[in-house]
Amino acid sequence: SYVFLAGELVYKLKKPLDLGFLDFTTLEKRRHYCQQEVRLNRRLCDETYLGVVPVTLVGGQARVEAEGEAIDYAVKMRRLPEEGMLSRLLERDAVTPGQMALVARRLAEFHASSERNAEIDRYGGLETALVNWRENFEQTEPHIGRTVHRDQFDDIRAFIDGVAQVDADLFDLRVREGRARDCHGDLRSDAVCFTNGGVCIFDCIEFNERFRYSDVAADIAFLAMDLEHRGHQGLSDELLSRYLSATLDSTLPLVLPFYKCYRAYVRAKVDGFQLGQPEVDAAQQARAAESARRHYALAHDYATHTPPRALIITAGVTGSGKSFLANALAARLGAAVFSSDVVRKRLVGIEPAERRLEPFESGIYRPEVTARTYRELRDDARPWLDRDKPVILDASYLQRAQRRAALRLAMETEARFLALECEAEEAVVWERLSERRGEERVVSDGRWEIYQAQQERREPVDELPVGAHLAIDTTRPLREQVDAAVRHFQPET
């Protein structure tokens, strides 16, 4: 697009291009896609998109919103504050975990409410993703030796071929679970702006449904990849942990490497396209080439750093930070993650966010229900372990017998095993549990009296083999927690 800044307003005109994946060559097509841009972006940034206005000739000069026959159309927007743009804040290292939590909640709400139908399901599965990948490889083969090395190209293609051969049923499962939605499609940090205490997510793809209809994992993976590309792994950890907490999407981490690789590859491809455009000057072309090389390298990292089969459990009292760490680690490793809170409520037939503030070891927290819950967790984990996938079980694991049962499962499936004992000072736990009381849609029913009872009943983690236990101080920054777990779990890295 051509973008014109006019004080507090912005006007966007679409270039009359046909790039194969988009066609803006006629006036009517440009008008249609302007209307689509406004309609679709109002889902996440309602007050910013004001409408579609005509461009007319007045005295031989082009004017917007003037009388006369339209020669083109423009999207009219309110101008967003530059100082609130996520990309600008990242440059200054000025983004807070709270802001990432805000983005995660907004995206979780958006994905839960966005459209789903049979056509979206068809586009949101693996088959369409593979069509996109074939197109990527065809379009970028001429870039080999310029912005991508031959071994990078071949390794990435081998990774995609492997996913197609082994994991088709995983992608089918996600479609059946309703994870294919009408998404944003271009969720970069440049498309996120913090304003008026909220967040505006704008500039979604309007020109090609194939790029917008996708697994929700493809959307969140784009922003996570962009954060990691810009050197902000910790913010990516925060974003993904919060998103998983809000969505309870246990298999999303399994497909994150695939979609992060895809998003990095597409960014590299788009940067590479600039190298052939005559209107792009030499300095811009040099920057585009460097960006393409870095994105290809990142895509290669995602394709080649696959974790081994492993079973990881958390251990700790309520409020000790288990779920926050479990979700972040699952996203980093590409591991399925199952929560005892979710499984327990599934077993008794209630919604995960339904509160049951019952006394310790009563109601749905009776010992027999807890025993069933831990058996069900192991049953949920086994099929993925049998498929060489890492799994994280997010539960208290306060008793030696519970931990030994998990260790037996790891031994039966020949998986590596690690227990992460989550620790925090009592004052921190009090603060966390107090904050939780005021939050909506919280899965955990943990409270101060439960914490005190668990402290009395917990058994020391002293029965596990050497190297199978790691204590984590969850008052440290999340990235440090995840880094410590990854180093212990994969010491060779």
C-alpha cells in the first residue's frame, strides 16, 4: 500500500499490483479489499478503522473524500501513537511482562470468538500449510546462495517433509478441536500498538483467505517468532505462557516449531522479494538481504532443534508458579502440556474455569479423585511419549508415590525424565494467591488455606535418580527459569 499521514488521520491506497497471491489490478478489486481491510481489522482494532473513502480528481489533483467520480479508494484510519508501537518499545527494551499478558489475553479472546466453518477447517489443516510450503520453496529456490544456504534450504524442506509424514493426525486433531479459525495472518510486532490502557492489533491480511484461515498456532507463532528474531526470548516466553494459560491448548506447543519455522521463512521470502524491485534503493536492499539471511537462519534453527522424547513433571504447592513455568517450557521445547486442574474438572464433568472452593481433600479434591486425576494425566501423556514427543505434566506431585508413578511411565516409554520442583517465598505465594482471587476464568482453585495444608502434607523430593530433579526459584524472571530447565534437561546445548 501507499500510506499517507495527514495529522491525526492515515489514508492507505492499494498499489495496482498482481503478485499471484494478491490481485489489486482493478478499481473494483481495490475497493473490495479496502472494505475487507476495514471489516476484518475492526475485530481487533475497532476504533482505529474509520471506513473506506473515495479518491477523486479535483482540478487535476487527487483528493480524498471529495465530490466527483472515484479514481481509487482508500482506507481511512485514526493515526496510532508511534510511542505505543510494540516494535518501537522493543527497540528501547521498554516492554513489560504485563503488556505481553495483555496481548496474550486479547489474542486468546479473539481466537475463541473468531469465525469457524468447514471452509476454514479445510484451509486451517496441514494440507493447506503444505501447499503454502511448496509455494515457498518454489519462490525461494532462486535465493539459494544469495540469502539462504543450500544446506539450510534442504534441512528445512526435510523437516517439513518429516512433519507431513509423521504428524498429519496431530494437525487433523487440532482441526477437529476447533483450532482452525479466521485469524489475523500477519501478526508482527509492527502490527501491535498499546494505547489508552489497552492494545490495538491491526493490519491483518485481507487479500488472501488462504493466508488468514489457519490454525490459531500459526497466528501466535508469528508474534513469538518476531520477538525471538528481535532478541526478546523472554517476552516470547511470557506471551506464550499467558496464551496457553488462557486457552488451555495442550497440543499447541507441539506444532509451534512448524509454524514458527513457517513464519520465519515467509519473512525471509518477503525480504528477498525486495531485492528485485527497482524502486528499492541500494541501502534498503542491503538491509532486506541481511534481514532475509537472519530469518532463514532462525527458520533453520526451528527446523533442526527438535527435542527428544521426555516426560517432565512439576512439583510444588499451590501458588508456587508451576503452571506459568510449565506453559513457558512447553512452548520453548515444543512439548504437549497437561494440567491436573483441567483434567480433574474434566473427570467430574465441569468446565475448567468453574470455581470449586472446597476444603482441603474434600469434594472434587478427595484423595480418590486426586488418584484418578494423576492416572488420567499419565494416560494423556503416554500416546505422545509413544510418538517420541516431549510431555509436561503440570500438577503438584506432592507425594513420592505420585512422582514414582510418573518415573515408571518415563521408563516404560524410554523417555528422559525430569521433576521441576517449583519454589517461592511465602510472601510471594500470598501475593499470587491474592491476585488470583480477582481474576476471571482461573482454572486453579488454590487458596491460602490450601497452601498451608499442602505444606504440611508435602513429601521431600528425595527418591528420584541423580539428575532427575531440579529446584527452580519461580521468583526469578521467567526466561531464567526456562533457561535453567532447558540447560538441565539438555545439558549438551
